[in-house]
Amino acid sequence: MATVHLRIGDLVWGKLGRYPPWPGKIVSPPKDLKKPRGKKCHFVKFFGTEDHAWIKVEQLKPYHAHKEEMIKINKGKRFQQAVDAVEDFLKKSKGKEQNIEGKGDSKGKKTPKKPLKILDEDDEDLSALRDPSEKPKNDQPAAFSGVLSHRAWHSPASSMEPISKRLKIIEEESASTSIQAADSTAINGSITPTDKRIGFLGLGLMGSGIVSNLLKMGHVVTVWNRTAEKCDLFIQEGARLGRTPAEVVSMCDITFSCVSDPKAAKDLVMGPSGVLQGIRPGKCYVEMSTVDPQTITELSQVITSRGGRFLESPVAGSQQLSNDGMLVILAAGDRTVYEDCSSCFQAMGKTSFFLGEAGNAAKMMLILNMVQGSFMATIAEGLTLAQATGQSQQTFLDILCQGQMASTFVDQKCQNILQGNFKPDYYLKHIQKDLRLAISMGDMANHPTPMAAAANEVYKRAKALDQSDNDISAVYRAYIH
């Protein structure tokens, strides 16, 4: 590949670690900031996040030449906000170079110099740069700013600058409450991390992103995972290590758990060295796993019987949305625990809803996942029928994405199918579990769920074809075998 020569002032796409390419501008580093030794790299300021980093030249691409390509592979809302920020910058500049610090909107005011934190891609201690004196224009675009939490800050987590998300609380007629990320220009002040000690049990696809975002916002977090090696990355980020679930709960004020299914959730609480052994009066336990209402009722009873406070808060989203801090949180149970968790929910999600008594969130979550799973199976069926009848699958997708059913979900999942990319963003085995639990819930309510039942059979066939640990879009393979 031909070498592209870049210089200060050039707009680029920068790639860091496991995060997607993000638009930025090459700027001059502060005079006292030395370039990493032995590395050909540029100092980049990223649009939408105000983060800075040293990026190796091979991880940089010219903005204009690769804009169309990058937009195709990343459809997130925050990513689009960053792209819009680039376009606004280009319009304002009218072809003229902005000052080398890339702060064309500062209206001539000089920004006081404050220490920047260096992100070195090759180091185990991967850090990000942020000028805390700059006020972001939008909510922090975590699709890239997740790199802030990808490794440890050089300073302790407690000294980190709070991220710029705000909360607004909406009381609805249904008596549910929604805590949402509000536009940062609408509300003065920022959300500071709770001073309560946070525990987190379960570092899977969803839990990993959640913990990273809790740390990024400055929470003090103690982690535990059944496979202990998964904790190493978060220890490097600044998390503390708990040896057992009981130890985590005893050390923390609020402990979250996020595991795979009802059995795992109950084993975590009532098994050897489980949560119950660490529960004391006033301790809070928050169950984030997607389970059935009966499991929630059982867990709530045993936790409260020991004087603990219980909240359920399953999350709607995917691994990418978890990484981006854009989950939707459905909470129910102890209202005071929900309020105590507000900064945590702000770190991990774009909005959260309080739905009343324990069990309501589990019911709502199963209904949502039932719809999503059935929809994904139908889309896969449409793609295979198009192929079977001699129609272009790509044309089918193009038409679909121009109509009323257009969505990021449809586009991304169909593109995954057409590319044969079934890397898990949400495990197929988990959506099948959710369909099964939703059907059972319908049976108990004497309510028919024929569409979910049909979709469940397709997912069961996909599981029989060894697709359990692939993404839910791998249900496509059930139709072609």
C-alpha cells in the first residue's frame, strides 16, 4: 500500500485498539509533550470527543478519501455526530486552515494549558488524551471515547474529569420514570460519579463495556468474573479485584451482576461464596441479567430477607452499544436504589426507565427481545427467499433500507449476513433463551405467542448447526442448511 504523507492540519480517520475509526485532525502537540520513541505517529484531536492521542501513521487514513467507506462500516448516532462536526468545521473554515490546535470555535480566546494524558497504542497501559478545559458540544461520543477506558488512566480513577453527559428525569403518565442523557447545552453542570463503592460481577459481552464506562466516568469499581483472566484488563484500567462474589458484595455499597441466564443468576447469589454470604443490611444488589420474572422475584426475596436492597435493571442493546455507553436500561424494584444508581446508569446508557415493582423490567425486556428475535428471523427468511427466487440479496437490502422498515439494526445485520460475518454482538444462544422465556411468560398469562414460537424453532435449528456462540444474525444459516 502506498505511503500517504500527512501533515499538521490534515483531517484523518484514526484507529485505536478495538474501537472503530474516528474522524480527527492532526494538530501540534504541546511543546512539553514528547513524541513516543521509535514510533512514526501524529498527534490527533478527535471531533465530537475533544480527546487527543498519538496515533501511528499506519492507523491513519485521509478523511475525504475514506469518508464513504467509514460511514458504511459505522452507523452509530454518536459517530454521525462526529462526522457532522467535521462537516461543520469544513463549512466554517471555508477552505482556510484553522489554528494548529484545531480550536476554530474558541473565538480567539486562549485555552489555559492543562496536562494532557498520553495514549500509547503499543503499551499495555493504553490511555487517552483529553483537554479538561474544553467543553464538548454534544454528549460524549462513546463510540470512540470508549478508548478513555480501554486501559488505565495514569492518574487514579477518582481524579478523572467527569464526562459531559447530563441527566434529565421525566415523569410519565404511566408512573414510570426515565433518566436520559440530555443535550449538554441544555443543562448546566455535569454528572459526577457517585461516591459509593461499586461492584460488578460478570464480564461478558455486555458487562465488559459497562465496566469500562463506569471506570471512564470515575467510579470506584471492584470486579469479579468466573474466568478470572477477564478481570486483568479492568485491573489495568484501575478496577479492584474481588476474589469471590461474596467478597465483592461485602466490599461494595452497590453490586451489579450481568450473567447469561436464570441458572447463572441464581448460582451467583445462592451458590458457594455467593452474594448472599456478603449481603448485609443496606447493601444494594442490582440484577442486570435478562431472566424471567420468577427468577427476579426469588432473588429479590432472598436479598431483602438479609436486609439488602434489590433492583433489577436488564439492558436493551448489544456489545457495540455497551461499549458506546448507549444501552437502554429497564429498572424495577427499590426506587431508592434506582436513584442511587443514577450516575452509573448515566455512564452505561443513553436512557433508563423505572417500571415499578420487581419483575416488571424482566417482563418488558423479554417482550422487547422476543420482538427483536422474531424480526431477525424474518429478515433472514426474506434474504434466503430472495436468493431462492433468483433475486439479488443486496438489492433486497437496498430497497428495504429505503422504506419504512429502514433502521441501523436491519442494515448492520443484513450486511453481516451478506459478508458472512457472524462475530457476536449479541449471542444467538441468548436470544433463543429470551424467546423461550417469553413464550413461557405468554403461557402463564394465557396469551398466544405464535410468531415467537415459530422464530424459536428456527433459532433452535441454528443452535443445532453450531451457531450458538455466533451473532443472532447467524439464524440465517438455519435457512440455508
